[in-house]
Amino acid sequence: MHGRTLVLTLGLLLPLASSTGRMLLLADVHMDSLYSSGLSSACKCEARYDEDGTCAEGATLNPFGQFGCDASPALVESALRAAADTLPDFVIFGGDYMSHASPSADATLAAIASVTELLDTHFGSSSSTSTVAANLGNSDFFGDYHLNVTDGVSEKNEWLTKVSALWGASSSATSETVSEGGYFA
């Protein structure tokens, strides 16, 4: 019953080529590209928080993560691979590619690029799957929750323009959509 209700709801919002389809919603992966399995959650599994050199104590040495830390790249890749096995027709990625505490704008862009590559590998043009729609979450801006709003016409948003390039917005219309609104479909 739940599957039929979901398809009916999806059908009302988004016409599908057939009368049924499978939608996958992914969000909030919060991948920490600086994750180290050799460090404990006392320093959020990152060397930059290990000021006194004691964070190796109590580490689980688990490449898939540990309680108190954002998701490791190995965990995100494994989760996306497993999600792709469900063979969805339509994938919505709701944002929050980056860990909760990015050290820099470059690190945030690198995390967005890494997760985008994984999404493309498992769901996009590199696979035989489906349509992917993505947007940014609050952690996907350097300066969490901060976005310099522009009108998109007389002035383009610099951050969204960089994300547009990472997302490989191939058409000018798609590039404008990302640069002006922060979403890609």
C-alpha cells in the first residue's frame, strides 16, 4: 500500500513516462573528507581538532565511521552503492554534502565535488539509472547557512556559479538555474 501511495503522490507532482516508478530520496550525507579512522570522536575524527595529540586513544579504526563523527567517504560510497541497487527511476538529493564544520570554502567545494562524482557514478550518466535532481543544503555553503543573495540577472552568485561548474551543468539553461537558484535537475 505504501508503494502505491508514494507512486500516486509522485504522479501528481511529477508526471512519469509510465504509470509506476521508483523514487529515491537522499539527503544529509554530511561527508567528512578529512575523516580519519585512527582518531576518536573526541576530536570529531579529524586531525585539526587533535590539539594535544591524544585523539588516537579510543579510536575504533573503523573506515565506515564512528559515533560522534560525520560520515566517512567509505560510508557515503557504500550507502550510495547500496541505494543504487534499488534501481530507482528518479533520484532526489536534498543537499548537505559537506560535514557539519567545514574548515574552508575549498574543502566545502571539494566535498560537493566528491559526493557529486559518487552520485554520477551510481545514478547519473555513468550508470544506466535515472534522472537525478539535486539541490544544496545549509552545510553546503561556507559559512554554514550563509548565501549572498543576488538577483541572478545583473549579478550572478559566485558560490552557486562554482557549484554549477562542479555539477557539470552542461547547458546554459541548467547553468543559469544552478547559478540563480542553487538546484539542478
